[in-house]
Amino acid sequence: MPQEQLIWKTSTYTDSGTCVEWARPASGVLVRDTKDRQRGRVQLSGDSWRTFVVWVQQAP
């Protein structure tokens, strides 16, 4: 999928500019660094993304 068709999102809790953003292609989730958007992206399965989000929400 061409990158221009993806809608990239960041957390509403992010205020430092040093975070990741994600997009939802047809399957799974793509994650990239907000400081270097042209570098590679990491593709995760939907299950892996949900597990990560739950883990982050439980962090102190």
C-alpha cells in the first residue's frame, strides 16, 4: 500500500515529539518513529498491537 494512502496517528497523550505513530493497512498495524518517518516501518499483527497497547496502558 502506498504510504500516502495510510492515515498515520499518534497518541493524544504524546507531547514530547519522541514517540511512535501507527497506521492500519488492510491487515495488521504499521509502526514508525515520529523523529524519522522516512526510515523503516515495523509491521505487527493485530493481536500483537493489541497486546502492546494493553501493556502500555498498564505501565506506571
